[in-house]
Amino acid sequence: MHRRSSKVHLTTISGDGLKPTDVQGVESLLQQLGLTGVQAHIYLTLTAQGSLRIQELSDIAGIARSSIYDNLERLLELGLVEESIESKYRKISAYPIGVLRHSLDEQIANLQHAQSQIDIAEKKLQYSSHAGSNSTNIRYYRGKTGGRQLLWNTLRATEQVLVYSEWGRSKYLGKTFYKRFVEESHRRNITESVLVNSNPDTIKQITSYDESSTLARTSKNDIRVIDQQKLPIKGEVFIYNDIYGCIYLQDGEIHGFEIQSKHYCDMQRALFSEFWTNAKPVM
């Protein structure tokens, strides 16, 4: 008896309305939504072919029966397929892909709840570790991961963050991370006053800076320029709460440190205020 080839071509599941390249795109999207390649292929096969018996699905998709059974469990769990019994045979059908919206909505709600719980826990832990302490603590950070953590820590600020900046944090911390950092800054209503040096490259970047960009955390009105001879700025410095944090590049590697001291930060705020008063608006 002739057996169908176990190798399935994209045209087998593309149907009249979808090109093979379209199928590849949808399969890739399904994988981004959490399906494995096999699960995405099974789902698209059912979408194109309609209701199929397990053996038919195995033959057309080119996937072993045992693997079909294993992967159908996940598709059933997601509500992407349904099974029925017809003439004593188990048959599988695909639901429209739109049902994934319900699953995504549920995941988003769970993530939002988890995020709010993290915020609460973070504030409690921060208060617990800082309450009643006038001691000085120093923490060191290294590498891209350390630099990202130092920057993320500024989201704990309870008032405006004071910043000395070389301008261009995303270039060595990564644009994807920095975009998420900016989104979280806006969510927490974090603002900053930023002092930069008056070198031509920095001024050019700032004047062409789009405040509506997903990488924009600072308003141009909150940026001032100071002459490098009066105050040479290297790296990024953040002053907030009782923290003085600094991140910089040394021999191509990211280094950073935080000094936790109320007295030291009070002094640094006073110095920043003097520099800010004597600095010029960027525009």
C-alpha cells in the first residue's frame, strides 16, 4: 500500500489564500507567542486541511503519531484546537487564531498584577534596609548586566533624579533594555534634571532629540549645559534618595558604583544646585 511522504511541503498547508512565505511568517509568529515549531506546524496543517484523524494529521504534517499526541495536549490547553469523535475515530479541528487573544489578555493581567506586587515588595525592602541607618555603604557593579542594574535602581527615586551625563546611555546598555527602562520611568513618573558638557556632538544630539521617542526619558527643559573647564563630565552620575551612583567605561568595559549615604548625597545635591544655577539651557 502506498504511504504518503513524511516530508511536508509548505504548499501542502498554504491553501489558495496563503503563499508559502505567508505560512512561514505565521508559523514564526506562533512561535513568538509560545508555540514550538512542531505545534505551530500542526496548527497550520489543521487550519488548511480542516478536521483530520490523528493518522491523517500525522501523514500530512509529516510528524510521528507519538509526537502528534504529545503536542496536541498543549494546543488543547491553549484552546487552539478541539477534538471530537466521528464514526469511532478521534478527529482534531483548529479554532481561529483569534482565540489566542484571550490567553494573552489573561497573561497581561497576571503580569500587571505581578508587577504591582514587585513594586510593593521593593518599597518595603528598601524601607527595611534603609530605615534608621546613617552608615555609608558602597556597592560595585561591572559589565553590561551590572550597568543595567545600577540604572534600574534609579527607578526607586522618590523625587527628581539629579544627573551628570555624557549623553547616550543606550549605546552601551542596549536600546532594547533602555526602551524598557524609559517605559518604566514614565510609568513611575520618574523625572530628572540633567547637566551635560557643551561639546558640539552632545549639543547636536540633544537639539535633534525627539522627546516623543521611546528612548526619551528627559525633557529638553530639564537639560542644561555647562562648560567642560568648569565641570568635566565623564560617564553617568545619578543622585537620588540617599544614593550617589556612577557608571562609566574603562578600557571598553562597563564599571559602576553606588555610595549610599544621606550626608554625602546632601552635599552632592548642594553642589549640583550650584552648577545647575550657573549652567545654560540647552535650547
